[in-house]
Amino acid sequence: FLGSLSRLVGIGFPGVRSTESLLAAALVGVLGLRTALDVWFARFNARCVRAVVSYDRRTLVRLLGEYVGMAVPMAAVNQAIKWVMSSLTIALRVRLGRYAHARYVEGVTNITWSQRNRQGATTSERPDWLVTVQLHRFADMLPRLVADVVKPAVDWVVFSRLLSRVIGRTGSLAMVAYVVVANVVIRMTSPPAGMHAARLAALEDAYRGVCGGISSTIQRAVAGTPLAAEGQAEGQAFVPRVQSDFRRRARAALDGSLDAVAGGVVGTNMRRFWGGIGESVLAKYGATLTAYCLLARPVCSPGRRLASEIMHDPAAVMMSYSRNSAYLINLAQATTRLLLMVGDLPKFAWST
């Protein structure tokens, strides 16, 4: 994987001043700007809360005007991320596609490939598939991988540093550790992705197989009758009298297959129900409880500097709580995105 990735990156980014390298640098810059806007919005929301709690109408109106002025830049940054990623995707596809075209037409690739694989290659191994579909997948997934790594990493560094000034480094690490442990527990206790769907699909296939087997048995019986052999019309074909034992066994097989499908659906729903409860408790409510404990430390600890500064100002307490809660949410989301990115690496490795 690493060898294939390094070769593809070397082809797609031939130099520091190439279009692809400049677009990648622009993507990193825009993602960093998005993190800066997230920090600004957290502080802005905290100032709005303080203005509301302290009944400061003038400050609130000024803040709302500031938000109106920032609406266009925030929307522009969000669209710039999509535009740069799309531009990098098409630039990589053109660069890799032209390189593949030059290599593809150097010889009779299809003939030599067919001679090497006399029994026929699968769809994913054909040269035309590799040149068109696989290159497009790689060019589409690489910018997404860069965004999924850079944005959470920058968020993690920035928000953990901001939180360390209020709740200390141990508080930030405690939140990160809880998110990591919760995700690991959920991954270990949850079944592999698609296992329930595969089990239900197998049961459905078995049910259709039973129906098809009974139908084919009856058709073979009809084809073997004397009237059918004489070439009479299909609607006038003589259907032999099916024995009651065959009818009973056919109905029992159909009912059993249908009951198996229904039982599989019910079992899947129950497993998803209990699994969803555990996942919600760990990922949502447990994280919220951890955040409450961490955010209450600066205020509820009399010996801390922040508590002595704002303990007599309810508006300042609300402002600190709102700002730090937004920091914690962004830190938890960044950690979760990094963990999800690690889980999605096999899909990217397959595209190389």
C-alpha cells in the first residue's frame, strides 16, 4: 500500500510548484481558516450569551451585526473547501490519466494482458478499468483523505491548547481519552459492518431458492406428462395430481423459510436496539457527563484562578461555560473524525 501510494503521489505531484501541489497547499490553508472561524464562532456565541444574561441590548445588537458581516466569509470558506477539493480531484485525474494513457498505448496492452490471463481477468483487473475507474477513485479519495487528516488534526491541536488554559492539560487529555476509549469499546462490541445485512440477504436468497426449487419441480413434472410431450398449448397442459405429501412438505419448506427471514429481521432489530442504547450511552450521554465534570472544575474549585475571577459575575460564568463547551465539542468531534479516518483507510488502500 505504501509503495503504491508513494508512486502515485510522485506521479500526481511532480513538483512543489505544480498545480496539484499548489491546490493541496490551498486546501490545507482553507481548512486552517475554517478552524479559525470555528474558534471565532465559539467566542462569538459566548459573548452573545453574556450579553443576553446581563441584559446588554447594545452589545447584543452589535454582535448580531458582526455575525451578519461574517456570514458571507463563513459561507465562502465552506464553498472554497468544496471547490479546492473538486479542483484537486480533477487535476490529479488529468495528471494520472495522461501518465496512464502514455503507458497504456506503449504496447498492445489488452493482447498481452489477455495472453497472461488466459482464463480472463476480473473487472477490477482489466486495464481499461484501472485507467478509468480506479484512477478516478484514487483522485477523488486522496483530497478527502487530506481533509479528513488535516482538519481534525488542526482542530485537535488548537482546541486542546485553548482548553488547557482553562481546565488544564489533564482535562483536555481526559476528554480525548474518553472519546478514544468509547469508540474502541463500540468498535469491539459492534458486529462488523454489513454483517446483519449479509445475514438477511442470505436468508432472503434461501427463501427465493425454496420457491424456485418447488416451481422447477412442478415444471419438470408438467414437461414429463404425455399431453405436454404431444405439444399441446401451455394453458391446456395436463398438471399431474400432486401427492398430498409433496404439498405438505412444500408448504412446510416455504413457511420455514419465511419464518427464518422474519426471525432474522426480528433478531437484527433487537441487536440494533440494545446496541444502539449502549452506543448512545457511551458516545453521547457519557461524553456529555464527562464534559459537565470538566467544565465545572474551573468554576466549582475555589482555589483556581478562574473561579476567583468570575465567581461573583453570573454573566462571566455563562460566557466561560458556553465558550469552553464549544471548545470541548470541537475537540471531541476532531478526535472522532481521526478515529473514523483510521477505519476508512482500507477503502483508500483498495483504490491504490
